Amino acid sequence: MNSVRIIGGRYRRRVLKFPDSEGLRPTPDRVRETLFNWLGQELDGWHCLDPFAGSGALGFEAASRGAARVVMIEQAPKVLAALRENHEMLHKPPEVEIIRGDALQYLASSTAKFDLIFLDPPYKKGWIPRLEALLPGVLNEDAAIYVEAEHEIESLGDWRTERHGKAGEVHFHLLRRLTA
């Protein structure tokens, strides 16, 4: 089993374990630290969606920092089992919901609205363009989008990159909607 630690909030220093799985790349500590510096350390009351949950590092980090709701979607059975074990290890925080499913199907059918979405899909599979059209349906007007990709992203629909960084081969972005 691989592991990653939660870096802030009430679950700080807790270790999440996850199996090897194709395309699974947990967001490194340094990148998560930068992201939460950009967002502000507390996410009190935020509703967050992680449609490619993987290790759960981003979703559990958001819950640790006060998010009111965190929905994590995962399709791979072994990875899903590890997410559920990590949820159990954290004493089943009620704000965390783990769903076995397909990201595209969830985004296309969900009526829920989110303040923040974490997009970290497998690379080189064309996920970002397929997800782009579905984002307005699940995001609040002032929602933020966090994206990790193998290349730089300037925009997704009405959302424009506000902050950008690079760690190794990974480009990470915080996008916000243009306001009139």
C-alpha cells in the first residue's frame, strides 16, 4: 500500500493508504499546501466534489478543513475499498460521501451544486474536454475549479485560470468564473 498524509485541519498528520492503480497519482503535499494557501486554509460550509477521488487526498483534506459536504466518486474497486477504509479510519465523518460510479455519469445526472470541484483525471485520455460542458450544471455561480493536468489550461468554459503552478510534469490550476 502507498500512503499520503493530510497536511492541515482536524485530520492533520493522519495517513491515508491506497493501492497501486493505473493513472492514480496522489496530489503531493507541496501542491496541496499551495492549493489551500490559494483557497484559504478553512473551507467552512463549502460543498466539494472530487469526481476522480483516487487516494482521497484532496477530498479528505477538504473535509479536514471544514467543508460541509465532500462527495468523492471512484470507479476502481480496489481504490474504492481503500477510500472506504480511510473514511472508517477517520471515524466516518458524516460530511464525506463516497460513491462508486463514473465521473461523467455523475456530473451529467447530479442536481447538487458545489463550491469547489477537484479535477484530477487520468492523463492523456481526453477527460478535461469531455468534462468541460458538464461543469456549469454542478457548480455554483462563484465556484472554483482546481485542475491537475499534463499541460497548462487557460480556461474551462466561463472559468479562467487565476493561479497556476507546476510540480515535475504536473500543471496545477485554480480557476474562477469571470464576473461581468
